[in-house]
Amino acid sequence: MATAKLLLLMVLVAASSCDGSAWRGPLSRLRMLPTAQYVVEAAAERLKEDVSSAPLIHALHPLLGSAGDFSRRAGVPCDSWRLAVETYNKRDWTTVPASCEGYVGHYMLGGHYRRDSRVVVDEAVAYAETLNLGGNGKEVWVFDIDETSLSNLPYYANHGFGAQPYNATNFDEYVVNATAPALPEVLELYEKLLSLGTKVMFITGRHDTEKEATIKNLRSAGYHTWEKLVLKPSSLGSSVVPYKSGERQKLVDAGYRIVGNMGDQWSDLLGAPEGDRTFKVPDPMYYVG
Ligand SMILES: *[C@@H]1O[C@H](CO)[C@@H](O)[C@H](O)[C@H]1NC(C)=O
Ligand SMILES: *[C@@H]1O[C@H](CO)[C@@H](O)[C@H](O)[C@H]1NC(C)=O
Ligand SMILES: [Mg+2]
């Protein structure tokens, strides 16, 4: 009996050690990351899909027999790197480690990114439902835009998922194009908040020169109303925390109560007044300090 179990285990370990088993489904061609057009199309498609039926294309959980060390085969332990990024232990980084490009790509395009976003939004919805809203029209929820309300995954899929250095010219072209899809989970939270009577505001690091494109894009992605949309004056320096916390302070001074604050960067959330509760959606593709 014991021998049979051992044999079975050995077979499973052998199977799971084979690289191919971790790459399944129609997106297996993503091995050829990063630039082909189908990756961009796949990125847009992935944001429309019901993740519960999405194929597994990267086994981010430890493979049997790997002792959780599977991703170290890439040289950098990419899952540890991602955890350090999300927990703000890692700061001021400029690009995704080259050896983690595939890992981040599969995290973003596989079901994992959407599942992680789902958990955050479920928490936010549960929290919002417990709020005893005063009904004075002054309760607001603050959303960041990039990688929170809107997803730039179609752009990043074509630019190494953050492994290529940021190119402001190219990215601005994409922003002005106003074709970014919504992150579906966040759009769902947005609708829920409106139905509960909470007002919604956007505070973004996008410059005021991009206001028209941003309004057009928010509308086409499904965000049809908001109390305020605050863009960063082009004259302001690059530091996000003083800008965003300063804008939140203005809201509080104007009598608003910030019941929730959601962003993909810690710099969206840090700095008083933070809001009654903050929510961080995942973003392993870039860092904004
Ligand atoms: C950004 O991309 C543009 C167009 O591809 C290119 O001309 C420019 O040199 C790039 N800038 C940097 C800093 O790499
Ligand atoms: C702009 O959007 C069109 C589709 O509307 C797309 O074909 C094109 O690649 C986009 N350009 C950029 C720079 O994102
Ligand atoms: Mg953002």
C-alpha cells in the first residue's frame, strides 16, 4: 500500500516538474512574450471574461514536490518579489525583474489577478453594506484611475508587463486614445456604491491636460457619473502622496466624509486623511511613489 502511494507520488512529482503542465489552454503561446498583437487582444479579452471559467495558464501555487520553490527556477523568486511589492516592503523600484516578466504576464492574464481583485472588491462591498449612511449626500468613496478604475493591461501586455522601462511618450499616446477597459470588479463596486447612495470621486495622477481623454475613457468604460474628477496640475511635482492626501483634505474641509479609498499604489492610500478605510487592488507591473 505504502509502496503504491509512493509510486503515485513519484508520478505526480514527475508530471508537475514538467514545465509544460503549468501552461495550458489557448494562451499557452504566451511563452513567446511580450510584444505580439495577440497578447494585447488577449489582455483586453481577459478583462471581459468570467474568471471562474478561465483556463489555468500559470500555476502560481506551489507545485507538488516543489516545496513552494517553483518560481525560483527563474532565478528571482517572483512570487516573493510580488508579495514584497504588494505589502510595500519593496519600494522605489523601476521595472519588473527581467526574469519575472513571464510570471507577471501570466499573473495578469491568467485568473489570478482577477481573483485577487475579486477578493478586494468583495471586502469593499461587504464593508460598504455595513455603512450606516447618513443620507446627507456627503459620503464619498475615492477611486484612483489607472490600474484601479481603468486597466492599462492592453498597453502593458505589449510593453513587457512592466519589465520594459516606462516610456511616457508611448503611454501618453495610449491614454489619449481613451480605450482602456474597466477593471470589471472595480466597476461592479462602483455600481454598488452608487446604489447604496455613496458618491464617487476620482483622484488621479493623470495630468489635467489629459482631462478630456480621461472623461471620454471613464464614460466608455462604464463610469457614467461622479461627484468630482481631480487631475494633477501639470505644474505639480511628481510626488503623489502630498498631492493626493492634499486633495482628500480639501474634500474633508468641504464637509465630505471619505468612507472608502481605493487604489493600486500605496501612494494612493497613504497620508492623512486616508479615509475611513483603504483598499489596495493588486499591481505588480509598476511603482508610483
Ligand atoms: C519612447 O518611445 C518612442 C517611440 O517608440 C521612442 O522614439 C523614444 O526614444 C522612447 N523614449 C525612451 C526614453 O526610450
Ligand atoms: C488606439 O485605439 C485603436 C482602437 O480604437 C487601436 O487600434 C490603436 O492601437 C490604439 N493606439 C494606441 C496607441 O493605443
Ligand atoms: Mg493607479
